[in-house]
Amino acid sequence: MAKTDITFVPYPGIGAAIPDLMAGRVQIAFGAISAVGQLTATGALKAIAISSPVRSDFMPELPTVSESGLQGFDVDGWLCLLAPAGTPENLIARINKEIIKAVGSPEVVERFSKQGISQPESLGPSDVSAYLRSESDRWANVLKNAKAKSW
């Protein structure tokens, strides 16, 4: 979106990138607040912006990337539970019902909140499938427009 010439350095996760970021071997990284919040609180890392479309309750002073000038930037974290193809629909429905119940429980909400994670949105199986398709298309376009090459 910013048409910035940047070298992508693939890491298996933010935990592996943090030492290189702290040592100055890489200049910027994206990481979940739950993974880097303590490091920003102690000053070991400097938070620049949050990539979600809205500010975080955990770090409300941190502007969004969109607010910082890159209008429309929206890269929000998500997780989903997957099952093998052919799993009986009644089992998927039962698991989904239990997940929604657990994620909405006061204990889970409080634990997520302490880690800087907003109340998760619980989607049904067909909504998750549609979301995964849209994200796949979205990121395929990002890679195509960036003329990304595999490493």
C-alpha cells in the first residue's frame, strides 16, 4: 500500500524476530501485543502503530497505521479451529457451540484482556470458511501487487 521498498525477512514467528529487532539487525517487525507488550512497556522495543482498524484497549495511546497516514490499512490477527474434511456436521456444530461458550466466559475474556487481546469474534463454520477464502484472495493480491518472489 505504501509502495515502500522493503526487504522481507521470514521468521517462524515474532519470538524469533525479537532478538534481531532488539539488536538492530532488522528495523521493523509486526507482532501481537500479547507477544511484545511487555517489551514495549519496559522500553526494550518502541511501538509505532497498531495494525488493526481500531485502537487497542490495552494500548489506547497507540495510533492505528491508518490513523498514522496509510489509510485503509487493516491487518488484524485471527485464529480459527479447523477439522479434517469429512468431519460430521453435528460434531462440528457441537464443538463450535462449546468454543463460543468458552470464549465468552468471564475467565477467558479476562485472561485475553490481560494479554491485550480484544474480545474475539466467534463465527460459525460457514462464516469461517468464507472468511478464509476472502483472506486467501486478499493476501494473494497483496503478494501479486508487491511482485513478491518466493525465497
